[in-house]
Amino acid sequence: MHYNRTSAHRCLPLYFALPSRTIAQLTCWLAGLSALALLTACSSTHIQSARISAVPGAVSFHNVLVVAMDPRPDIRSQFEVDMVYFLQHYKVEGIASYKQFAVSDFKGGQEEIRKKCAAAGAESVLLVRTTDRTSFGRAFPRSLGSLDGSTPDETTYELFTAGGNIETEMCLDARLYRVSDAAPVWNAQVATLLKDQYDSRAVAWTVAKDIVSQLAKDKVIP
């Protein structure tokens, strides 16, 4: 007797469910890749800082009110939230000021500002503001070894049409004050070189991380 063999093809489901643990791992992996891609928009950050030794009784602070002096609500809140996040890594309580104060609240007299910070329960206050912002381009010459005859307008045109790069240098001033007597304890100059088409969220994340790291290096926070 002869038997005919038939092969039964199994139909795969159109979708299947992954274990929740696997989904969580994939989510973290993708989030890490996204953060890495965003951080490439910020090419470099340099900080020059100093702790003011002339201030008597200055110790490390465990509580910091963060104030980003930026009129744009989204930029201000993002930066302050990032600062609070990195301060927590050093077991320092960070307070995002945008939840309680407007930027104009920090433009009055020193004693008035000090009382507002004290009422918020702050031990110290960190004021960060932009002091300078300069954009410049790096255009390629029209021919090898030749830039003669190029007017500024021509050079600008070539910058946008011949593969040139536009970079922006952003300078920030950061100052930390003790709330009890409004004494300045620490100050820093932050210079960040941004690439063309940078992401503002990535910049805020990077600058906040670097400032908090510098505060720890200078022993202003634990």
C-alpha cells in the first residue's frame, strides 16, 4: 500500500505578545539610543568655576533652589527639571523654581529675593542665565586655495549651498548664593559649542549634568 504524505502548514499569528520584562528591556535600550543621538547635538561644554573662599562658614548644601533665568517657559522648566534630576544623584534636594516663581520674581532687590527663597524652604539658590550667544559659519572655498573676491554676502550664500557648517557658542553664568544671608558662595562661566540643528532638550540635559558635576567637584554639594 502506498501512503500519500501531506505536509500541514502552520499559520503563524499576525501578532504575538512579548513578556513584559522583555518589553521593558527593549524600551530602556531604545531610550538609551535616543538619548545618545540627542547628545551628539552638543559638541562640547567647558566650565570655569570657583568657590568663593572669602565667605565665612560656607559648607556643602543639601538643598538647592534652581532658577533658570530664561523667559521661555518650556526651556526654563526643562533645564530646572534636569538640574533637579542630577542633584538627586548626589542626595541633594533640588527645587524647580518655575513651579512657584516667575522669572520677574528674581529681578527685585536682594533682600526681597532672599525672603522669597527662604519662604520656599531653600537653603541655597542657583541662578543660571545666558550671557552671550554667537552663531558663526565655516564655509568651504569656491576653489582650492581661493577665497579672493568673495564678499561677505557671497560667503554666506556658499555657507548654505556648498556644505558649510553653522555653529553656535552659548555662554552661561551660574551663581550659587546662601539664602540665610544672601552671600555668594560659588560662580561659574559655562561655554557650550552647539552644532547645526541641535536639540534644545539635549543641550539642557548636558549643561545641567555638567554644572551639577562641577558643583560636586568644588565641594559645594556633597
